[in-house]
Amino acid sequence: MTNQTKLQAAVFLDRDGVLIHDVDYLSDLKDIHIYEDVPEALSKLKKAGFLLIMVTNQSGVARGYFDEKFVEASYGNIQASLQNQSATLDGMYFCPHHIIGRPPYNIKCNCRKPLPGMILEAEKQFNIDLSRSYMLGDKLCDVELAKNSRTVGLLLKTGYGKSQAAVISEKYPDVKIFNRFFEAANYILDQAYQG
């Protein structure tokens, strides 16, 4: 197998409540605040060879709260902040759809979490080995996305994670739950070194 065809492991990351503090329907770039432990943890994951890919539901587009350009601008803002702290993401996928939204976004799609469309698209684009990859989120839909995409789901107690942890533990007792991003990153690194 050549380097061009070698499959890579990835860490898929939810945006709101995982990388940045959750603001209901974020619509102003000044409200983007990256969790303090995220940049260093991302840098460690990157140095270990993981691709870092954001996957986020952004139904605010369908609901008319903001447009796709704003979602892309918010990603640019996050990337710039991370680069200033020696960390970067490799890509971003977002779902702008919601069935009760406005046309053309009010469709049933395969990209809205927990459906696996965003991860499957990244798998093709980046040549990812999903069996060695992780999905890090703060909601049940993130854990179910991991199940649907054959990745390992991890839950953070940031964002909505604290309020959803008990339900997720009961439904999916195999899902590891962490208080902070850095703890989850260390777990991923430990698993990679053991494998």
C-alpha cells in the first residue's frame, strides 16, 4: 500500500459545546469562544497523526437565522484562533437542513446527525479508516452518529453533555464520558498507543 492510499484515523468533532462554548443558534462571530483546553489537545492529536474534522448540524440556516456563508465564516474564525495557538482542523462539514425549515433546506437529508452523511463524505475525501476513528460530541445525536458511522463515540460533559450523560449511559453503556476535552484527547492517544 502506498502512502497515497494509506487509510488515516480521524477524530470527528462537534462544534458547539465541544470546540466552542454553546450559544443557542450562534449568529455573531464575537460570540465564538474556544474552550481553554481545546488547542493543546488538538495539537497533541494532530502530532499523533489524527485528522481533525468538524462535523456540525447547523439548522439555523434552514430556519433563516443565518446563512451558509456565516457557518463558513465561523469555521474560518475558529481556524484562525486555533492557528494562533499552534492547532488546526483539517476540514469541516455541516448540515444546513431541517425538515421544518425554509426551502431549499427543508428536506430529509442523510447529513443531519445522527445520520452518517458528513462522516461518510469525509471518509471518501480524506481516505479515512473509520474503524480507528472517533466522534467526540456533547449530545445523544453525536453518540448515535458514531454508532451509525462505525466510529468510537465519546461524550463530553461540556455543552449539553452534562444534562444528557445519564440518558446516554443508560442507552449506550459502552460510551466513555469525559468532563473535559483534554481528558478525551488523552484517552484517544492512550488507545492509539496501545493499538
